[in-house]
Amino acid sequence: MSAQATPDPMPVAPSDALDGIAHAAPAHDFLRRALRHRSFAAGLGICLIITLILVAAPLLAHLNPDAQDPLATFAPPSAAHLMGTDEFGRDMFARVVVGGRTTVLACLGVVVLGGVVGSTIGLIAGFFGGALGFAIMRMVDLLLAFPGILLALAVSAILGPGLVNGVIAIAAILVPVYARLVEGAAVEVRHLPYVDAATTLGASSRWIILRHVLPNVSPGIIVLTTTWLGIAALWIAALGFIGLGVQPPTPEWGAILSDGQNYITIAWWITVFPGMFLALFVVGVNLIGDGLRDELDPTLSRR
Amino acid sequence: MSAAPAEPLLRVEDLHTHFRARGGVVKAVNGISFDLAPGASLGIVGESGSGKSVTSLSIMGLIEPPGQIVAGRVMFRGRDIAGLDERQIRAIRGRHICLVFQDPMTALNPVYTVGTQVIEALRAHQALSAQAALERTVSLLRMVGIPSPERRVHEYPHRMSGGMRQRVMLAMALANEPELLILDEPTTALDVTIQAQILDLVRDLRQRVNTAVLLITHDIGVVQELCEQVVVMYGGRIMETGSVTQVTDEPKHPYTRALLASMPSRVRRGQRLNTIGGAVPNPLHMPPGCPFRPRCPQAHDACATDPGPRDPGDGRMVACWLYEARR
């Protein structure tokens, strides 16, 4: 192509040109900086330990959360039952671990579903603006005006109880939250000179949104996601607690807490262990969120 | 203008671009017409608010509500592109007509390498393999005078100076060898020494890739450097058109005279620099007739009505009652 005959001093690797796209800032640099942030490191540690327990425990020992032992009901924590047993003599360790998988996966599902739908709506409204954007954002305002738990209850009352429906119900709370945040950021980015420049070069709207607007908006999305991951865990548990989430006998932290509250005076371990795990998980996720916010959006942390 | 061949590359016909605003309609572009032949160069000169940038955005199909092209045609290669839908105009933007913005510091996305961004411009209109796109990008960067392009292609915009970035912008604009290059104040944001370099580069590139140039500027000196023809705009209208030498040596319209008299380079040392008295009229309340009337030293009663294009006798066009009507 080029007419020059001199050998290139630097060999040009063709794949580099496109690889460079993803590596706006080298990922390991970012991780090193983030790890120096104490609350991020602490949060990451907590979440890794919980994840390790939830993933590894069933691999190391056979855990059956449904196996009943009528001879060992309400057994306190011991070597045989690390976290004791419940009113049916089910092993609480097995229930907390297996139930934790359900809770954590469900709240991940919530933020992914709510985040993707909400961000898409926000990007469309913010980028195109006009009557369409106005209409979308007024609907978002309407949803935001509902108290979140009321919205979730209404949705799960319509869809019926169950884990998947519970995830959808809580994702419905997140959709307007994401849409509002992303719309605001997208409006800001919409008329940056380089976005206009891409338009004049003949790029399509979809391309511009994905290549130029989304990366600009993504720090906000990431921070919002970590914040809401913790809240979603609490809400999944809350739905389980009031019986609209996971149905018995499937274990889930919120549902276990709900069962255990009847026996809290005689068997504290039924509520304390799942409650502790839930609290630790929420704290860990929030600490990660704090760290990420400080690193990704320095303007927010200086208050 | 009469010298233009039968088929101009770009013909703007009686273009009206208006903006709905609180309290009325701003007639940013109010009935302008000009031709641009293939490979030719035309400068549009005017103050802020004269409608020159809106003209370029109208040609590119980038007018967004509350703005609207309310009348007129933009004929590009014999086809009216003012009424095209988004998909059709997109095939023209960046491929046949390119626009280079004023400020190179913000017109590149800081999170992608310059190479990535030039490749994007290429791939928006051509199916190229990654290897071919990269090679083409390196040769484009070399063409716009970026040293060691094999290395700079992998650098981020923040590592480049304003002049370098404007060169990258030119490389992106020329990536698909457009027939028309619109430069909107290409040197305003640059240092004086860099301005001269970029103007030299544009002149050189014009000959190499044979693209027509439409230059939008407030600086008639830049037009003298780069263009053969000039259009002088004021208040959304054309005041005067002609060849650059005609217009600068022998301005006919009182506005053009006043504009030239306020150029520092034309004033002898020690002499007071002229300014044009008054201010650009409120765009919501343009005076009827000639928009320059309130500031014009030679205004008279006839100026309250639109003079229309007039021929001062040497083939150019002047919109002023001081000259005979064109036959």
C-alpha cells in the first residue's frame, strides 16, 4: 500500500490496531491502583472468601440441604453440624451454602437484567433525545416515583411467586434507576466534538452509541451496579422472607431467615449464620463499589 | 461564477435554514446560492452569526431540530441531498463529503489510539481487512506529514500536539478520498506558525488527491492563502461573490470594504485599525432589506428592500443597491 521502501523500524502487528480498542487504560495498571485502595481491597477479599465457600464447599463435602434428621432437630453448632440444624434436623451449613448460591446468582441476575434493560433505554433516550427521549424519560420518572418494594411486590404479584419472577420483579426497580443515570450521562456525551466528528464521517447511530457513548457512560454503570448488587441481595432476601421469592424447600438466605425467626429464642444459629453471610456479602460488595467509585469517578469522591 | 462548468460538484440553490427559537424564527441562512466545481476551492467568509457554519452543516445534513432547511436545494453531483433520509446521507458523509472541525483538541476520542480512529473512518465506508486498513492508515498519516507514522499510529491523542491532531483529522477526512472537503475554521484553534503549516498541507493535499475544498472562516487572509473563489456572508445572506483577487483588490460591497479595512495586515504601521461601527443585528429582528443597512455608511432609502443579486460589470455578484440590476 505505502510507497516507502525503507524497512519499518517498528514492526507493525496488525492485530494490535484492533486490540488497542479494548485497552484504553491497561487493566493491570487499574487493578494495581484499585488494590491500593483499602476499602476496595477489603471488599474484594470478603467477596472472594464468600465466593470460595459457596463454590468450593459442595465440591469438598457432600452437602444435601434437604436431608432431614428427625433425631437431631435444633442441634447447636458442632463438629457434625458446623452451623447446627433446623427444626427438621437439616444441616444449616449445607442450607447456608446452597442457599447462598441461589441468593448471589439471583442478585447477579437482577443487576444484569435491570442494568442491560435500563442502560439500553437510557442510551436510546439520551442519544436521540427529542420527543422519543422525552416520552421515555417521563415513563422512567413515573416508575421512579413508586417506592421500589411496592413496584417489586406489584410485579411479583402479577407474575406469581418464584425465583425467576422475583429476579424480574426486582430488576424492574433497577430499570428506571439505570435509565436515569445513563440518560443523563449520554446527553452530556452526545454533543462532544468527537461524537459529532464520528457523525460527519458517516458512522451509524448504533455504532456511535456503542463505540463512543457507552464507554463514556460505563464508569457510572459499573459503580451503580456494585451499589445495587448489595441492595438487590437484600431485596431478593426480602422477597424470600415474605414468601414471594424462592419456594420451600429450596434454600435461600432470605427464606432461611424467615423460617428461622420463629425459633430465634431457642436456636439462634438458624438466623445468625445466613444473616451474617448476607450482611458480609452486602458489606463486601459495597466496599468494592466505594473503591471503584473513587478510582473511576474522582469527582464523586471529593465531597 | 459564470466560469463554472455545466455540471458543478456542489450547487447550493436558494438555501434557507431557519431555527425556531423562543420569540421567533432565526433565519440563520436566508437564501444563499453558490456553485463549486470539481477540484475547485471556495471560501465562505463572515463574522460570527453570519450563517457560514450553518451553511456547512446544512450541506452535511447535520441540521437538527429546532433547526430546519425550510427551502432550497443542495445539489451534489446533480442530486439533491438536502431531503435525503439518515441512511442515505450517511453513505455520503465521510465518503463523498467530509467535514473537518475547528478544534482538533476535542474532535478525537481520547480513549482510542489515533490509528484506531482513522481505521474506523476507513471501515465505515470500505470493506478492508485489518491488515489492509492499518497499512492504509499508516500511509495516510505519512501523507499528512506525521513523522514515523508506523509508531504514531498506535499512540493516543493526548500524546500529540494540536497541529498533529489536526493532521490526524485531515487524514481521517481524506481516508475515503472524498470529492468535497469542508474545512470549518481549520486553523482558528492553532498557533500562528502551525496555522501556516496546516494551510500549506491543505494546499499540497488538494493537488495530490484532487478534492474540492469549501473553507469556512472569519479570516479573509486564510481564504487568500487557499481559495480561488470567495463568498462574503453577512446576516445569513451573500453580500458579494467573486474571485479572491477581484474581491480583495477591488471590493464592491460596502460590507466587504469595511471587512477588508479592519484587517490588521492591510493597515499601514502607525495607522489606527478600522472597526465596523455598530454590531451584528439581533438575529430575531433582522432589518428588512439589506441586513448591513444599520451599519452601512452608504445606506439610503432603497436599502429597506432586498437588492437581490446585482452585477457590478465584471461578472461577479454583489447584493447592493449601489450597482445596476443583473440582466
